[in-house]
Amino acid sequence: QVQLVESGGGLVQAGGSLRLSCVASGSIIRINAMGWYRQAPGKQRELVALITSGGSTNYADPVKGRFTISRDNAKNTVILQMNTLKPEDTAAYYCYADVEGLLWRRDFWGQGAQVTVSS
């Protein structure tokens, strides 16, 4: 139906940068919000950043000023640029999309991309 495929992530030292990308494909009429959530071991999944189709953004307090979310509506792509990474940013990062198809609307998730920040 709809797939979200993530790329990027990996291992980086504290203070470094990483970039996550996510492409949505399938029976898509419209994508409303897109964004990223993360889940560290033993913790609940939490919002990192969201962006609407109009470009409005929302960031979690811990990443404000360090992470930037952007999207290309024509390519159904959302990108998370992560700078000044900290060890506490270590988590699995999941792409999210609020997708409308023909007579339906639902949330979709990517498979997760691991981000590990060493101190």
C-alpha cells in the first residue's frame, strides 16, 4: 500500500552530524504531516520533529537549534539534518507520515534507522 524507506544514520562522535532521509511510495494521494520519532532502549517512542505539507515545523525541546527538518513534496521525501549530536540522541529513528489515499487516511512508519553517538 504505502512504504516509507529510510536511509542515513550510523555511528558518529559527540558533536558530529548525521542526515536521515525518508521516501514514501505507493498509493498516495496526499501526504499531510511527515516527521521523525525516536526510541531509545527501555524508553517510549518520542517525537523529534514534524513538518506539514505547507512547511510548518514542530521540534521537541531537546533538539531545538540542533536538528532541522525539511521536505520535498514533489518527491514525497522528508529529511532530518542532525548537528551537534549528543550521546543522549542515541536511538532508533523512525520516519512517520500521515497519508491519504483514495477513500482512506492513516499513519505509516518506516522500519527505523539506528543513530549512535559516542562520547
